[in-house]
Amino acid sequence: MNKILRSPVVALAAPFLMAGLASPAMAQSDPRISGFFALGALSTPEYQGSSDQTVGPLVAGRLAYDTYYIETATLAGGFGVRANVLPWSGIEAGPVLGQRRGRSDVENATVKLLGNIDDSTIAGAFMRLPFSDVLTRHDEAAIEVEYHADVSSNSTGNLLFFGGSYGFAATERLWLGAIALASYASDSYNQTFFGVTQAGAAASGLPVYKAGGGIRDVGLTLTADYTISGGWGVTGVVSLRRLLGDAADSPIVSREGDKNQLSFGLGLSYSF
């Protein structure tokens, strides 16, 4: 069994979507080389704290050689790429690059009056500790942390993700995974996405709100990959995040949105 796309973040954004997807390995000329891609549709909250959903593409991919790999995915909060640059099997770590989704053209008439938040570029790093054959011969658990910093001129702040995952082969064709994650947001991040300035309050009618840093959310992601034939399969993912602290108390969420953030997607996958 070849575990593929196990990462919960690149986060994504939080993490989502590289979240425990996996697929049986196919016979190949060089067993050190493996890969995976998935293409489908992904429904996510329109913006952080929104009660409205938007549908976009689900795109995920991974290419590995021995212990090295590069993986990418569309996420609830944008798009991300990360790579393991370590030669050892017991630890994975490397750089992260991506795009953090802002807030624009929203359906909610009140939140729209707060103004747009531009997309931004993020850079960071991750570390992951995998453990194989934990409960069965064909399973894998892992703990990991990942850090994202806004390196663009938007200065939307920083995020730290931490959590654990578990996946196993339910049958020869079906791989199931679960990931529990939490994220810590800086003052500037929470103020950007959940704060209401005096100008924003005057325009929207919402109260002025200053959001401080802290635990932004906790979440659980469930994934499944079913192989149909010849490496082709169907991939599904469901993720529920609950906003906490200053993020949940923001009038953007408590008055105009929802602290429970649901994402789900379905796609066609191929592994080799």
C-alpha cells in the first residue's frame, strides 16, 4: 500500500485538501517512483466564517522518488505546494509555498460593505513524523506541524497548524483516512479576516471589533480513495472546522456567518 497525499495542510490554509488521500500502488519499473493526482469539484465556505458555500475545482497531486516528494492541492483557503527534502524515512520536512485566499465578491450584503481582502502569497515550512503499521500491517499515523507566513505586501499575518492523522487500508481497493487539526492565528491574521475597523463599522452597521491572536479553529477531515481499475479511482473528502476564540466571536461570524465551516469534495483520481 502506497500512502499518498497524506498532508492535512498547505493550508491548508488549514488544512485541507491534501488530507489523507491514498491509493494502492501499481506495478512499475522503478518502485521508488510513485505519484497521484485527483481532479474534481470542491465546495467550501465562501470566505472564513461564511454561512454561504462556493464551488471550485478540486485539484491534488503528488510525485515521489524514494523518500523525497512534492505535493500540491487546492484548499479551503487557497492553493499550496510543499516538498519533503529529507532523505530519511522517519521524518519529513521542507518548504511550503502557496496562495492565501482573501475575501471579495461575497454574497452577504453586510460583509461585502467591509471591503475586499486581496489574495496573498505565503511561505513557510513543515515537519511530519510518520509511523507505519501502528494498529494493522497496512496503516499509517503521523503528527505534524506547519507554519505559514504572509510574504506579500498585504501583511495578512501568520498561521501555525498542528495535529495528527491516521489512515488504513479497509480493503484492497479502499483507503480511509482521518485528520484532526488545530490552527493558531497571529493578531494581524485574525484582525485582517475577523476584525471590523471603524470605517468598516460605519459602512456595514456592524460594531467595531478588534480580533486578537489565538487558536483560530479545530477541525476533523475524513477522506476515502476507492480504486476502480488500473490505478483509476474515486476520491472523496469531507472536512468540518469550528472557529474558536476571537474568530468565532467576531460579528462577521456570530451575526452574519457560522462558526461551523463545512467543506466537501469528490473527484476522479489516478495513482501509479
